[in-house]
Amino acid sequence: MNHMQPKLLALLAFTALASAAGASERAKVDALSPARLDGGKVRVTTTVNMISDLVRQIGGARVQVTGLMGPGVDPHLYKASARDVRALQEAHLIVYGGLHLEGKMVDLLERHPRAVAVTDAMPRAQLLTPPGGFAGVAGLQDPHVWFDVPLWKHTTTLVRDALTRVDPAGRQVYANNAAAYGKQLDALHGRVTALMNRVPKDKRVLVTAHDAFSYFGRRYGVEVRGIQGISTVAEAGTRDIQDLSEFLATRRIPAVFIESSVPKRTVEAVVQATRARGWNLKIGGELYSDAAGEPGTRAGTYIGMIEHNARTISDALLGRPAGNR
């Protein structure tokens, strides 16, 4: 065994953990049991950094959060490392997105007895199902739920209850933090609504590398177009780029946007194709789609990333130069 490659060892550990948990279905919040904390903090392992921020907001000083995916990481393509496997094994609670957001980790996460998906908190009727499903799975809903702020607010209750199950002594702390954070999300929703309402309806068109913003479009009245489709697993073809460039030139949309977690080459190809049609399309800025920004920055929080996106989109579609925003 000592001559085996680290990647193979990680794969074996990953498989063993999945098999151990595979006898049971995905654990629900009410199936969680109190953890032995021994005076320490609740160890929570999360996937995308928007969820890491969510758990920190509600858990406060009672939790220690280990996030597997940081800024600029695409969860659709992410593969677990040996370090990730250890973080999952040692966690009192695992909080992930669900709906196949974490594509290559889905089997492990769904079977783990201490894992809960934040999308389980959301009314099924409010989830969007793209034509053809998501990630090649027919009927599977779009996992990019965080772009609808009132929909995302449902996660505060799920995380509050999950932490309370694991750490009953923190019940009041979690309840107070969840209520306070819910009010912050209500205020965020109001700000985002006002920012998007500044843009004339015929110019409210959001074009990005992949179609991660459908929930944003539905909630805030924006027409959304993704070059690659809903998952970054898909590839954009020449025909897709030409069709989109014709649409943008005809509608005279001033800007398209790159994403922090997706390569920008397809967006740049659309800009070039649109300019070839005589319309001076610009890149309006960088948006946070599948990951928030750097830790310690405003955009490194859920509220900060959403507000950054809304302001960037609104200003660019109004034709305001980046330096004057």
C-alpha cells in the first residue's frame, strides 16, 4: 500500500466513506442526533462558500466551519481530495446545496447520515426545471437557488434546526441568529429589486457564460441567456455563439458578463461575434455565480456577492462606465 499514489488513496477513502453511508437514504434534519462536543464547537463541513457563509451567520461562535470549495471554484466539476474526505468524516454536520449542484460528490453527500441539503428547505413548486433537466438528468431542477433571495431565506430555518439537533444547548443562539439574518435578507431583496427596476424592461437582458441566473431572472424581471447552458459540463458551439450575437446586436444590449468561476473565453467569443455585426458590445463586469468572492471581502459573503451582482448588472445595462459606478 505504501507505494500507491496519493490520488488512488484518496479515491479508496472516498469510496469507503460512501459505502459505509450507502445503506441509508439521505438523512433529514429531524433524523439528526446530538453530537458529543465535549465543550468544543460544532464542526460543520460545507461545500460552496455561500453555504459556508450561511452556516457561519447562523452558527456564530458556536460553530467551526470547514468549506470544501472556495472562491472561483466550479462545484459542477469539483472532485473531492483526501483532505476533503477527512473533513467529511470528522464533521458533526455536513451542509451542501443539493439538486446535483455538487455533481461529482452527489452520491457521497446524499448518502451521508449527517448531511443535509439546503434545497430540501425550499417549496418544490418554486424550483425551476430546465428543458431537458440539469446535468443530463431529465426532470432534475436547477440548483442555482441562491439568486432568488426570498427563496434562499428558507435555508435559514433548515440550518437553524440542523444545528439545534446537533447542539441542543445552542437552541436560542441559533434561533436569534437565524431571525436576525432573515431580516438582513429581506433588506437585501429590497435593494436588489430597486437596482434592477432602474433598468428599462427592454434592456433587462442578462447574458453570462452559463445559465446560472434563471432564479434571479424570474424574481427580478430579467431575461436570462446562458452561452453554455445551465451546467458548465456543457460546451457552447459555434452556432450558439452566432445566434446569441445576432440576438444581442438586434436588441442593442450594451453588455454581457463574465463569471468568477467559469472561463471567460466563450463570453469573449460572443463579444467578438457581436462586434462583427456592427454592434459595440462590451463586457460589463465580473459576476459571482457558483462561488462567492474572497474571504474577508464584502463579496466573500452571500449578501455581498448578490448585491455586487445586482449593482454590476444594473450599471452595465444602463451603460455606465465601470469607473463611475
